[in-house]
Amino acid sequence: MVAKLFCGKPLNRKFYGFLSILLIFSVIPAFTGCVPVGPNYIKMEPEAPEKWQSQLQRGLTPYPLNHETLAMWWTILNDEILSSLEERAVKGSLDLKEARARVCEARARRGISQAGFFPLLDASSSAAHQRTSKNSNTGDESKFYDAGFDAGWELDIFGGIERLNETAQANLDATIENFHDVLVSLLAEVALNYVEVRTYQARLAVALANVRSQEDTWRLNQSRYKAGIINELAVQQSLYNIQRTHSQIPALQTGLAAAKNRIAVLLGQNPGSVHQELFKDMPIPVLPENIAVGVPAETLRQRPDIRYAERVLAARTAMIGQATAELYPKFSLSGTIGLESLSPGDLLTFDSRKWSIGPGIVWNIFDAGAIRQNIKVQSALQEQALIHYETTVLRALEEVENVLVAYVKEQCRCEFLTAATVTSKRAYELAMDQYNAGIIEFTSVLDAQRSLQSFQDQLAQCRGAVTSNLIRLYKALGGGWNYTKS
């Protein structure tokens, strides 16, 4: 049963013809298989050696990576303050918020590109009151009313729109991986600066303890000088030794304040906001006994910078197809349906109807080679993206290898420094005993004090460096990119 429209008048054959044409052109895209031009992207898989070249010692094991541990690697240091700082950094970091906003932008751009698959429909209406000139016409006044819909639909015969969507999707994926990369760096930077705070506190404690010890020696020398046992040289030597140690303290305090301020900024807060929280001296976080580092292939899959480079390569490949599609004609369907009348009362009648429909074609016949040059541009950009991807893989492997060596060797250095500190302390005690007995000059005591202070300071720095290298190792392994609270 055919419904009667427009004041009860039946549809005539012309209108049936219009509906038939509209139906035919509406279903053409559903049955027309587009053939995207340009290269089809095949996902790259990074090539990796079977095992790490560095020897896994000092607790490092080739056991498979525990993804839960990797996601929250800082918890293995068993430091509640550090864990709190990491969680707050994820919530407040401005860098992370900026990266998240870029993801939203890329997602919206993908939505814009997806709109190209659908027809465009515009509605319009107008009313005009006009009068012609008596000098050129009749001078009559008339009114004109118009309402209708305009539609247009580009048929993606050669896949230009499809390649555009591939590009948008790859760019979105790359932006997400960039967000993950920012997260990995943020978590590592917070931990590194926290360890730096604890290292500076340990070094300050060493310096202040040595000041107290050196002041005791100075007072002893003053007493002996007044008693005529020693000359003034030993007094002055002990005094400038105190002043030398005092001169080191301001630089350590400056470094400590800078590390605290850096943590505050990483948390998205004003510098100085965490000073009170970190005021109390705490030890450098203790290392776990065993650390699973897996195999190179696992690491390359975990690294967001590698996944980012791969997605950029995919986007560049799709852009070659976009550029190539410009060589071919573009087919489209356009149509108009509406009402037109000189009287508002007649606008909704059957006789006021109007419509038009038809295909369109646009083909760039001559552009002085600009399209083909653009294809070459996009091909060169794809080649650059491929080289960048391969470079990123190599640098990732290099980073892990370097930090594996540094982690092991720094522990060896700490063992030697620990032994040297013990020996130096004993040498200082013996020197003081012999000096008090009048067997040796004060210069031997002075040398022993300096050596002890130097070894203690180096040991504090070394312990901080070992923990920092563990943090760098987890960063190199891609740790934290899938932290669920991000």
C-alpha cells in the first residue's frame, strides 16, 4: 500500500522514478569493493638476540618478566614514601596530562577521518521578499520560499578515504604509545630523584659527622699546643681541615634542595611542597635479592618507544596510499530534495516539490607533477620512519645492555669501597693512637682523616648509584607503561 503524501495527492511515476534512482545510488557503495592504492602495511616485529650479551650476576636472572611486578616495579624497594610519591605523580603530573590530552586529540581526529565514509546531508531554508526595477523590468514585488536537503557522498573507489582512516588510526595508536612512554619516564624520574634525595642526605650525614670528629681533633691539638707539646702548625692544619669539610656542605645542601624541588614539579606541585615530607633523613632503598630481566625479545615487546616507532611507520605507509589516490578520479553522488513556492501556504503542497540527483567525477588532469612528487615525499618519509624504527630497536638493546653492566659493576665498586672505608677507619684510629703517643706527626692523622671522609662519601654515592641503576634497568625494560592507575 502506497501512502498518500502532500495533501492526499498520490505519488506519480516521476516520483517513483526518483525514489528508484535514489535507492540504486544508495546501495552502490555497499556493493562496490574499493581497491586501496599504495602499499599495504605489514606489521614490523623487532629482531632480537636470543639472550643478553652481558653476564647476569648480582641477583640478575634470565627468568621471564613478571608483568605485575614490572607494572609497579618501585614496590620491590619497600619504601612507602616512594610508593606514595609515584601514585601522586601519576595523578598530578602535567607532562602526563599533556600526553593524555594529545590522545584525546588523536582520537577526535580519527573520528573526523571516519566521517568520510558517510554521506554529507545539509538542511536549508530561506524566505525572500523582492522587487524588480521598473527601469529594467515590471517593478513587481514577489515573495519566494524554499526548504530542502542537499546530500553528497564520495565513493571511495580507490581507497583514498580508507588510507586516510588507516593513517588516523595509526596516529592514534602512536599517540597512546607516546603516553605510555611518558609514563615510563615519569615513574623512573620520580624514583631517581627520590634516591638522589636520600643519597644527598647520606652524604650530608657523612660530612657533618666528619666535622664533629675533626673539631674534636682540633680541640685536642689546641690543648696540646697550649701545653707546649706540639707547635702551632698542627693546630692550623686541623683547623683548615674543618673548614675544608664545611665548604663541601653548601653544595650538598643545594643538590638536596634541587632534587626535592624536582620531585615536586614531577608531581605537578610548586617547588618546596615536598620539603617537609622529605625532611627526615631516611636510608637509600635496599635492593631486592633477585631481579628477573627476561630475554631481549620480551623487553622489545614491552618498550612503548618501539611500539610508537612501529605505529609511526604504519601511518607513513598509509600516507603513501593517500598520496597515490590523488592520481585517480574521484566519484561522487549528489542530490537535492525540497520544496519551493511563492506562497507560504503552498509550500507543503505536492506541486511545490523539487529534486535533483546525479553522479559526479573530479580528475586532476594536469598539476605539473605535484602529485607524483608528493608520492615520492611520502615514500621518503616512510623510509625515514623505517630507519627510525630500526634505530629505536638497537638503542633499546644498547640501553639495557649498558645498564646491566653498570648495575653489576657498581655493586662490585661498592664492595671495594666498603672494604676501603673499614680499612681507612682502622688506619685513622691507629694514626690517632700513634699521634697521641708522640710517635708520628699530625700530617699522618690529617691524611687518614681525609681518606676516611673521601671513602665514606664515595660509598654513599655508590650505594645511591646502585639503586639508581636498578631504576634505570626497570625503565629500560619498559617498566610501568601498563600501570593501571594511569
